[in-house]
Amino acid sequence: MKLATYNLNGIRARMPRLLEWLDREKPDIVALQELKCADESLPIADIEAAGYGAVWHGQKGFNGVAIITPIDGPAPQVRRVGLPGDPDDTHSRYIEAEVGDVVLASIYLPNGNPVGTEKFAYKLAWMERLRAHAETLLAEERPVVLAGDWNVIPTDDPDDVFSARAMAHDALMQPESRAAFRRILHHGWTDAIRARHPDGPVYTFWDYTAGCWQRDAGFRIDHLLLSPQAADRLLDAGVDKAYRGREKASDHAPTWVELA
């Protein structure tokens, strides 16, 4: 079973890339982020024509998450739309579904820039809500995958970021962001990419500016965290890096895990 996360940076603009990737890689479950379209505007007909169905939580012009699966496989059964803990939160950043015996969450964590503003405070509060909900998911003792754009670079190591100095003042690398990420991870989750690739750069994002793609000036912010029951089934994990270099590509590359 191949599960993937893919931040599209606008599903309508990236539909050719998404369809190309689905056709060639044939993932079994995909968590999508940054749809940037309202619920009624999702191009579901194009997705269905490619042999996939979807459940989604959209927002006009911003955010938006979805889970897609092949039409001839188990359909996703939505368990939750939106992260608990703040009934007034209007951001479309979380959707959770059961697909067969696996629970998958598609996560688009707040960016948090600029540091020192209400946007950074919102990021940290959102991560605390995610930590609390992740604990309830672990308590179910089931295969669970928290997949998405976490907007956190875990370390200063070149394996995670092209230049710690260049990113030093970014919300993605602040001590508070990293501590919040570790509080979630160390409660019992496995970082699938690092479990399979403990050494060496494994980037998932390359900015459009300053020739970042051409220079391989990327960093790792798309993560798949596995519950112990999912980690027991881990076969492989990786990044479909080549798709970042295609015409009109997202600035993220699809990142995936294979489970037995």
C-alpha cells in the first residue's frame, strides 16, 4: 500500500501534474494540501476521470485539504473535518478519513510567518491542538498516518535544509516550532522518511525564487508520521523529486510511504 502526501499549491493550476503523477505512480491513498479552492470548485470530474475519488475540505483562495483513493478500492470514510480544540477556527487545514484498516490525516499546518505576529502564535496553538488530537489517535492502537505539509524543518542539519543560516529567521525553523513538532513525534510516532533514510539530504520543497530548484536549495517540511501499528508495516519511504522539475510544477514534491 502506497500512501503519499502532496502539497499542490493550487489544485486547478497543478491538475496536469497531479494527473500525470497519479497515472505513473498509482498511489493507493493520497493526502493533498493547499487546494486553494472552495468546496464546490474542486475539479472532481478530472480526478474521477483519472480513476480516483475524493473527500475534501476546501476554502476559497487559501488552504484546503483532501484525501483521494482509487475508485476501485476502499472509499475513504470521513471521520473528522477540521481539527478539534477551537470551534471558531475557519481555516481548512485538516481532514481525517478511514481507508480500509488505515486512518489517514491530511494536514496543512500553518506557516507562521512573520515570527512574532499573531500568525506565529496561531501556528503554535494549532500544533498544540494537533498534539492533543494525535494522542487520542494513538490511544486507538490502529495504523494511523499523519501526512502533510507540516511547515517545520526538523533540524539545522544539511540533510533537512540547504542552509540553516538562510532560514534562521523563518517560522519553519524556530525553536518553538521544532519543540512543538518533537512533542508530537516523541509521543510515539515514527518519521517515515528518516526511518528509511537516516542519512543524506531528503528535501521535499524548493522555492520558486533564486534558482532554488536548479541549485537543489531545498528543505524537508512534508512529513509522514506513523503510529506504532503503521510503523510495524513500514516497507519503504521516499520523495518523487523529479516531479518538482516538471513544467508548472508545485514547489513541493510528492512524498510517500509504503506499508505492508
